[in-house]
Amino acid sequence: HVKTETGTDPKWFSTSWLFAECYMYRRIREAIALSSDLKEFDPFENQKQDAFRASKEAMLGLAQEFDELVKKDYKQNSTSAENDFEFVVKHSLWGNKTDLSLLATSPSGSHDLSHLQVSSRDALLALNSKILVDDTRAAFAAIRRSSRRRIDIVLDNAGFELFNDLCLADWLLHSALADSIHLHLKTIPWFVSDTLRH
């Protein structure tokens, strides 16, 4: 039986937010795992599909931007490669703004994600002040120095964030910063928008 630090039973509105959220999702997962018919069921699949469809315009805009990036030849211009690396990495980072669990308190309850989706360099620059530690340039230098060109990407959320992560992977291969990309998915739908195998 779980107790709080003061020895009392945890209450939904007075316990740690992270504890309450993890506990709730664990109980949902437990109920599904105990069912013989629902073992592969993702209770958040419809929300993920709705969010994916709502992201179409932003993904098309981002795809056009990335289409231009993959046409570049970075062998002659490492400064351009470094700047574009920062652009694609930060897109991958800020794609997380569309995590469906963050939309739970939206007034309309809809999947209007347009105000959260970042698709331009100016929008990315405006978010730089919100990054606590930015080692993007150091990461670029480390990758360039490395003789091992395998890059692993841990996928978090489906939808627009996944699209950003896949654009990052594609760009890393086209820019020759990576020879291979290994994508790591969640094994179970723990939180709302987790990226899964199916």
C-alpha cells in the first residue's frame, strides 16, 4: 500500500502530479494487460489519429522545408551543416509541445495544435530562451569527429513529434552525419501519445 511522505494515503489533488499521473496510467495499463482480448489494445489510438490528422498542414510545411535541406551538399560548407543540424534537432525537441497529455486542459478539448507546432526558423529562434542547456553545437562537433556513424533516436510521442523525429533521422542520413539510424519505440502505451510499433 502506497503512503505519502507524511504517512497518509495519497489523494488525487494533493499528491505529487507526477506520482498521480504515473499511477493512473499504470492502472489503465494493468487493466488492459489483465484482459485476454485487449493485450494489444491502445486506449489512446483514436486521440493519436485525430492529432495526426490535425497536424497535416504543419507537417506539409515542415516537409517542404526539409525537402530543401536534403538537397544541400554539406561537404563544402560545414557552417551550413552545423546551422541546419541545430534547426533539425530543435524541431525534434519542440515537436514535444504537441504531447497530447498537455492538451487535456485545453478549453475546447479539441486537437487545435496549430499554436503549438513550430515550423519556421524564426519560431525556433523565439524558443531558444526557453532551453536551459543547449549542447546542440557540441553534439554536432562530437558527431563530426566520431568514426562510428550510428545514431540512436528514442521516440517519445506519435503525431507531429514523430514526424519531426523522422525528419531528423532522414536529414542525418542525407547529410552523411549518420550511416545508420536506430529508432527506439515504446513497448506499451504508457502515456497518451506514446509512439508504438503498430
